[in-house]
Amino acid sequence: MGLYRLFSYNVEVQYKSYFFSKAMLFALTTSVLNIILPLIFAYRSRGFWLKTHHFYEQPMVKSTYDYVIIAETEDPSISIVCGNGNIMHFDELCSEVQIQEFDNNKDTINDIISFKLKLNVPENHTIMSVILILALDFHLLTVCPLQMQALGVINKEFSIPASGVKYHGNLEFYQTSHLPCLRHHIDTTYNTSLLNSIDNNQDVTIDFILESYFTREVLSQMNPMFVRSKHGHTGILDFELFLKIPEVKVLYIPSLLQELKWAWPQYLSLVIVFYWIIRKIKSFVFRNRLLMAWEIIPWKTMDNK
């Protein structure tokens, strides 16, 4: 009849020595190496510290109902300029302006913003180009709260007379630096509209607005997907914009706690490996009596040794 193991335990054999001895120095050195070497290997292998991280979020974007649109004709002295806000006036040639917001999935976050406008083309003139600057209120709400006044810019040129243009595109988030992502703090660095913060007495131009916006480290831009132009002399130019607001990728600087959470598993996994190697080395040194130490075996006494 066979025997089965029901219970077992390990017998501990101890090796002891004086504090000021070579064996003690060897034990302390190997213990310190077991702590330092994994840290060196993890750091030198790169990717140990989490210097950057990202997340995806659909921003909350709303129209501020401020805009600037300039339609240039073949005559440089004749342009159609209209807009809303402190720096522009409403030209009588611009009519039927309509701005709408659509929340398709009913999650309180806008999915599409539409802008429609009719331009009455002066008689005997042709629209050669149109530039639209649409002011937007841009919010990030989850990981790194951010509130800024963004711009959506569209520039369309016509090689032949046009009677309309329909623009479908996505609103993208562009960064030249990482967000600081401070806890319980909303970043409002760029929460100032360029269309309303400029003195009326200044000679405001489209180039000035775009250059000021370009200097920002965080901004939005429109990525065209489909652009369709209608051609012909009708005396009216129908301008339609459908701006989709998808999820955006946001880069930010992680906190110290997040860096430690990232680095700790890498360090611990190496510690286990080095612990096994150093334990094998210690076992070889003490069992073969390469260093002076007393071997303490439970069933033997010191006198028997």
C-alpha cells in the first residue's frame, strides 16, 4: 500500500558570524546589490520612468456664436467681410446665418456643429476665395481638466466661379507640449477669445488672428474629410460647414504617484530574479566554507561542531 505526503516543512540551517567579519561584509554587500542592481538594470533598459502618457476623450465643444468670414473677389479692393463679436461688423451682403449644435447620442456632449451662411455676390464680381474663422468653447473634463477658447479655420479657393461650398470635417486637438494635468485644477491658460479680446481701434486682420492663435501650445484645427463645390453664376454663394467632434488624443505629464505605479512592477520583477541569483551565490559560498561562519543545525549543538 502506497504512502502519500500529508504535510511537510523545511529545516532552516543558519550561518552566523561576528559583525566585523568578512562573512558579514559579504552578506551586507550582496543585500545592497540585491536592491541597487535591479534599479540600475530597470533604469538603463529605458522606459522605467513614465515621462509622458495619454488618454482619449471626446471634448465638450460649443459654439460661442462668434465668427469672421471674408470672401475675396477678383478685385482686391472689393471684399465681403462680416462677422459677429467686438471686432467685426455684419455686412449687408451676408444673410441667413445659422449655427446649430447636434447631440446625436444624447450624452450631453455635442457631436456635430453646423454653420450655414449665404453670401450675396456683388454684381459683375466673382468670389475667388473664402476664409472662415469660427470661435469655439473647448472643454476637457476627465483626466486633465481644460477650458480654452478655440478656433476652427477653413480656407477655400475657387478656380472657377462658385455658387456654393459644402465642407465636412473633424475637429482635431493639436499640442506642441504636454498638459500639466494638475489635480483639482482647471487649466484656463488659453481661455481668452481672440475675436473678442482685441481693441476695436487696432487694425485687425485675419493674419494677426491666425498668427496669435498659432503661437499657442494647445489649439484645435479642422481636418477636412469631404469638400464639395458648386459652380455657376447665381449671385449667391451658399457656405455650409458640418464639423464633427470625435474623441481626441491628449498628451499630459503624469504625476509622481502614477510614475511610481508604472516603475514599481518593473523593479519588483527584477528584484525577484536577482534575489534568486544572489541566494544561489550565498548558498555556494557558505556551504563550501569559503568564508568563516558557524553553521547552526537544529538537531546539533554548538559543541558537536
